Amino acid sequence: MSAAPDALRADAEQVLTRWRGLDGDSEQEQLRQDYLRHLATHPDGMWKACSAGHLTASALVVEPDGGRVLLTLHRKLRMWLQMGGHCEPEDATLADAALREATEESGITGLALLPGGPLRLDRHHTPCAWHLDVQYAALAPAGAVESISDESLELRWVGLDEVAEVADESVVRLARQTAAALRSAQHPNPHV
């Protein structure tokens, strides 16, 4: 493998070593440890070719005011999901992979990941293998216009309070965590 894939793997290990989910969330901590073990035991654990599972990166695209999120009706899975997918050799970091996927699948240029790193981890089975997803949120620029990609059947802006009506629990949890991160960014000191 070239230096870029090695750098991406090193970044994934560093991100997962440093990352902590919500205090007291033992499920997220267990996933974090599982992801690190997976990388330690599978040299190809970053790539789609790893049939035992592989890390993926995704991002929930959110409007500037935080009221709505953009979901994709995934062409293969036929489910409403956040934007995301497989890491590619040209991705230098997990954050780069999440931002690339969100940009490609939403058609929106100028997306910016919310600071602070990933929001959640989610492991789910897909037709290709287990996905060990590292989930971010991306802020759309004002006036952003989405454009459907080959990965999607449809794109739809959905109110944060309406996500549960169309998406599964994984997306609902990511939307809740995104809303909390946006509130925290707007009001960093809750005692003021």
C-alpha cells in the first residue's frame, strides 16, 4: 500500500484512540474499542476489500440554522440515511473521507464539518460487509442547493424533529447528537 493509505489508517487509529462519546455511554465506548481491535487485527480494515468489515465515514448535512438535515434515499439499501461510505486511498483522514462523501452525495460544495471530530460510531451490516461507521456532521453554507448523485434515489431536507418519521434509529441518534453539538457550539458556556 502507498503512504496515503497508511496515513489514513494512522489517522483512524489516532481519532479513535482520542475520541470519547457522551459520558456514560458504554455502547459507544465498546464500539470504539471494537473498532481499534478491528484495525489491529485486520491490516486491510480500512478498505472495502476487507470482508470481515471495514471502517466507513459519514456526515449528516445540516442547514446553517440547524433546523433541517439533508437525507439521502440510498439507491442500494432503499433507506433514508446520512451521506457516507467507503474510505478511498486519496483520503488523508477520516474527516476528509466524511467530507468527500457528504459533498459527493449531496452535491453541495462548501460543506464544513462541525468542529470537535466525530459525533458517534455505528456498526451495521450491509450487502458488502459490516460497516464500522465513524459519523460526523457537516454544516451546509447559506443558500446551499443539493444535487442528486448516482448513489441516491432522492434527497430530502427533513426537520430535526421529523427524522424519526423517515429514518432508522441510527440516523435518529446521529441527528440528536448533531442538534446537541450545534447547541453546544452556539452556547459553549451553559452557565452564562
